[in-house]
Amino acid sequence: MKKTYIVDTFKAAVSIATVLFSLTIVISLIIIHRFGSAAVFFLIGLIFIKPMLTYAAKVSVDQTGIRCFLPWKTLQTFSWDEIAEVGIAGTKLFTRKDAKNTGSLYIYISKNTFTDEERFDIMLNWPPKDLIFLTYSKQRLDEIQMRFSNKIQTYNAGDIHL
């Protein structure tokens, strides 16, 4: 059975709202002949297009593998045989080792295995370009775990028990 999830619903919604708001302001400013101000809001809207595309992408999990896609383009596809590591990582890196506040938790899927130092680098340079990722939820992890038989790695994930 195929399940499809939005990468990060909250960040996608904020990015989409910002782009739409900026576009509305740009059109309004052009109508009243304020071209300099319109250019500023146009640039603000442009800044949020990349996060919008990154976080509004969908991740599909099925028997054949995992696919990250936009409505018009497949971004990445990993078959279950290609996947070397699935992990959960928190984005708040500079905390105590036993801290419960780990920031946003993401599930990442990779064709490579990583050391803790490499995981730190991935989280420091978030979002990654060569991994499939989505926000953590028990349901999403269960869907992936049903098909991925290796150990799920954790990095800065707090008190999550697998």
C-alpha cells in the first residue's frame, strides 16, 4: 500500500503563504506605480520559493521504495535495496547530550551510512540535497520501518524509543 506525505507541512504552509502574500503586495504596488517597493517584495517572494519547493514536496513510501517528488517532477527515488541508512535527527544541535529539546525531528533516508560527525554536518547544513527527508511522526516512521529491516539510527533525537 502506498502512503504519501508532505515533507514538512508547517514550513511548506509558511513558505507558500509568504510567496502568495508577496505576490499580492507586488501586484498592488505595481498598480499604484510603486515599482521600487514592488521590486523589494518580489525579491522577498523569490527568497521563499526554494523553501516552498523543498518543504512542499511529497514523499511516497511503497513496496518498491521511497520517492520524493513535486507534481511535475520526481526529485529523488531510492529503492529499498539502495537504502543504506534510515535515521531520525533533531535540528537543534548545540544542546546537552541528554537534552529533551532537540528542535524539529526529521526522518532521513540515505544511500550511504554515516558517522556521528557526518550526521552533525548534515544537520548543520540542513536541508540536505542528496537525502530524502520528512518530518518525524510515529506513523511515518512505522510506514518506513515496515519495509526497512536494518536498524534505525538516531542523532540528537532526544528520548525517542524505537
